[in-house]
Amino acid sequence: MPPRKIIIDTDPGQDDAVAILLALASPEDIDLLGITAVAGNVPLALTQKNARIVCELAGRPDVKVFAGCDAPMKRKLITAEHVHGKTGLDGPVMEDPTMPLQEQHGVDFIIETLRAEAPGTVTLCPIGPLTNIATAFERAPDIMDRVQEIVLMGGAYFEVGNITPSAEFNIYVDPEAAKIVFSSGAPLTVMPLDVTHKALTTKPRIDAFRSMHSRVGDMVAEWTDFFERFDMEKYGSEGAPLHDPCTIAYLIEPQLFQGRHINVEIETQSDLTLGMTVADWWRVTDRPANAMFMKDIDASGFYALLAARLARL
Ligand code: BDR
Ligand code: CA
């Protein structure tokens, strides 16, 4: 099979950074057409810069990085410096990137690419708030049918929430955008907290990155060390969830994940449960299924894949 054409839509974020590295380390599986940055973990000025830092770290200054939307569709931006630090990529000291930011707006790039490539051949991998994707769908509804698959990190059912008691960060930041994406009719695969909270960075897993004795291995180890503190304190767990790379790992080794094809709706009204992914896991409604909602991951297989691929960089 030829490598899958994808666009990563992202708000780096240390775990976003690892997702980008995994994609760049896997050319036989993934053809990365471009990266679109969105405001999320930190403001857009930082997420677009961080995306370029990561490409340069991977030795790929040729990757096209675009700046997309700087605020959610209808709400004020909520950020997550409390998890990712002031820069979004806190941990090791990183040089400013020298590779250029593309002039085109990220949303226009998404629209143009989906129109230019054959229908059903481009996969979108959103690993931040869904603002760019929903804005593209709203502006150019014709592209929704042309998407091969959307593989996103966001939402939760059994794990409920991480930014509020009932919502996961990416969905909570822009619930209106999430609603548009979840009702787009495009084939949707969701990596919720139910999966990512099982993908924990234990000490031996971080040591595997460090023992690569490469700049990428060292950076990934330092990033994971950094954002671990917060989650270990919060959850009392052995490590922190490495959320976003689950999407890329799914494209490479889908058998690592298990879930159900079910209906998932987004709450956009209630103050208490704003941004909740209301997942009909038990199929108690007759609402039509719109998402492959994952629940389980082979975490050892996932970390083995990550270590094997990142060692190439
Ligand atoms: C998601 O929110 C961000 O902080 C992470 O990068 C991930 O995409 C987890 O809720
Ligand atoms: Ca993210």
C-alpha cells in the first residue's frame, strides 16, 4: 500500500510534538502533506512556531507549516500552560526555528488540498481544538465528502474529562467546531482519554527514548519528563498519558486499538457539561453511529512502535 496522505492539525504541545515526530519517522506509512497549527495549548503564535521547531528537530525544514485560526469559532481561547508550560514545549531549551512559515492560511491549505487530491485519499489528523477543520468544512462544504478519514484525539466517555469534570480539553476549547466535525458525515476515528490514559509514560519507556543517544531521543525524554509532573500529581499514576501520538500510531498499526462504532454527540449548551462527548457506548439510543470511538490500546505495542520509529530520526 502507498503511504497515506495526511494533514496534521495541531497545537504543540509536547505530546503533539511526539505525534509529528512519529509521522515524520514513518515515510513508508505516512505522506505528511502539511501541518496546520491552531490555537489551543498555547496561542497560535507559539503553536505555529513550535510546529516548525519540531520539524527542524526531525531534520525536515522542508515540511510545510501553516498558521490557522487564532481563536475558537464562537468563544474565547482557553489555553493549557498549566500542563505544557509557558512556551507549550517547556522542558529542554529549544532554539527558535529558521524554516519559514507558509504564507497561506491553514484553513485555505486544508480546503485547497482536499479539492486538489483525488476524493477519499486525504486523511485529517486533528490533535488540538477542531477550529481549523470545522472552519474549512463551513467555508467549503464540498470537501467533507472528499475526506478519507478524520483520526482525532479528543473527548472521553469512561474517563469523562480532564479540563472540566465532564469535558476533555480539545473538545472543550471549541465545542461548536467539534459539533460540526462530528456531524460532518466524514469517517471519524476518535482517540479519547479512555485510550490515552492507558498510554502512560513509565520510567522504562522514557529510558528507551533516552538510550537512543540522539537529539530526538533526548528531547522526547525531556518533554515527557516535563509534562509528567502535572499528570502524575493529578492522577497519582505511574506516568503521564501521551495523548496525541495515538492518532498516528493508529494509522500505522490500527490493530493496537479497539473500540466501537457508535453515535457521539457534542454538548454545546450546558454550562455544567459543555464540551462533553456524549458517547452512546451501550447503544441505548437509535441515533446513527458517526464515529469509531476507541477504548483500548495495546500500550506496550504502542511504546515499542514509538521507540522503533523515533530511533530512526
Ligand atoms: C489534549 O489536550 C492537549 O493538552 C494535548 O496536547 C492533547 O491534544 C489532551 O486532552
Ligand atoms: Ca494537542
